[in-house]
Amino acid sequence: MDGGGCLAEPLNGQERPVAGSANARRTRAARRRPRTARRISSSRIGGLKRRFTARLEKLDGLRLPRGLGIAASALIVLAGAAFGTVRGGHAPVVVDALKDVRDMAGNAAGFHLAGVALSGHKHLTREEIFAIAGITGRSSLLFFDVADARIRLKTNPWIADATVQKLYPDRLQITITERAAYALWQKGGRIGVVADDGTVLEPYISRRFATLPLFVGEGAATRAKEFLALLDRYPDIRDNLRASTLVAERRWNLRMKNGVDVRLPEFEIDRALEQLVSLDRDKKIFSRDITLVDLRLPDRVTVRLSDAAAQAREDALKPKKPKAKGGNA
């Protein structure tokens, strides 16, 4: 024990390293070294070198296929050309050129498109249908895509359906189902010709559509067929009808040929039309000098007179002034 009453040696019997000695320095270095660090033995390093050398020898003996470098260079050039074509906007031209080359090969093999049997078309010409379907003088029946042609034909609003069939070796058959012009539809100041399903067929330009019924307003084109079917039950009204206007996609207003406006209710339209027929039969309402007939309320009919008729009525209702008596002789 030392002078302080402490033992000079550790209790576990191990010798404590003397401060500053070599053992003490090694002990401190071992404490500072991370636990995960491991020493790689020289034998393990030698094994890794032998494995790496063996793999290099295998790669050295590997022979690449002949022409691989030329093929890789060609692919790089083609990729660059394709990228430039797409960026430059020339892809459609290149595709058309490739189709022409393909069709030339098909024609050389004996599959030249010699004739097309076309039926069902009335409004569209033969040339217009060929242009839409993609048929040219260079087309080959062997490579002609009938499914794509049918889809392209149906994009035209006049064509409701189309059938395209190949008749080998050199014939093509196209059957068209066209929509019929049903009515005129005015929206935003523009008038177009529409079919019975509301499809806009073309702008109203031709005079041959002048006799079609006119509908005005948002949503009127798709509801025209249903409304005209209702008006067919009242021929006196339909024959004198100039235009039908759908108001807020809820109810109809009628403009008659004599300039009279008729306001129909949102519901019970048939009741209002029957009332209108009775008024014209009993009161000759369409022959009178009026501008408006309002049938929106079920218990009353409101009629608006023209300006001239209103003024005449006002004058007729004014009290007459008594005539002045003559003076004394």
C-alpha cells in the first residue's frame, strides 16, 4: 500500500501500464481505434489479387462479334438523324416517304389498288371520301389499313358509320352511312346545319337547307328532334312556325311567321299548345294586331298588342268631349 492507504497494484492481478511507457501508448491507440475497423491479412490480399488477375485473363480471351463497331456507329448516326427529324418537324414527311416505299414494294408484288367500289355517299364527293380515307394513286392493297381508314372516315361529321373491306388482289369496297340534315341551329350569331342527334354537319351556306326548321339557343340542337315530334301533333302551329328558341335550356319560345312571339311553359307544353290552337280557332288570335302571347301561367293568357293597336285602343277608351253649342243669332 502507498502512503494514502491505496494498493499499488490492481485488484484483478493485472499489471497496470506505467504512464509514458510503450504499453501505455499501445493501450491508448487501441481504445481510440473504431471497433468496426479490421486488419486485412496479407494472405487475403493475395487471394483478391489472384481473383482479379483471373477475371482479366478471361476478358482478354473474349472475342467480340465482327462488325459490332460498325453497327454501333450506324445506330448512333440513325439516332441522331431521327432526333433531328423530330425536332425539325419533318416527321410526317419522313413517314409519308416510308409509306410510299412500302406501297411501291406492295405494288411490285402484284397488290396494286386498281379500283374502289363506293356506295352510300350523297353529300360528300368521291374525291373527298378518298382524301379522308387516305387513298392515293400509289396505295397498295397489301399494306392499306382498313381499320385506320374507317376511323378517319368517321371523323367527318357527315359520316355516321363506314365499312371498309379488302377484296384481293386489287379491289377495295367502302360503304358509307351518312347523317341527314335535320334542322338549322343558331348560336352566337352563327347558323349551322345539324343532324337529328345534334351533330353540326356544316355552316349554313347552301340555299338547299333554307326550308329546314330553325332552332336558337344553347342546347337547342340536341333537343330539336324531341320538340319537333311534339309540334307534329299541332300542324297548324308547325306550318306557321319560323323559329324555336330554347330559353336557359329550360323552356321554349316560338316565333311565328306573322311576327307573333309565343312563350311556352317549362312543363305541360302540350296543354299550352292545345290552348294556343283553341285561341286561334275561336278568337283568330294570330290574325289580330298583337306581338306576344304568354301561356306560361296555367290559369291565364297574357296578350300584348302592337304599338299601333295599343294606341288605337287607348284612343278608343278616352272619354269624348261634348260638342260646343252654337252662338246667339
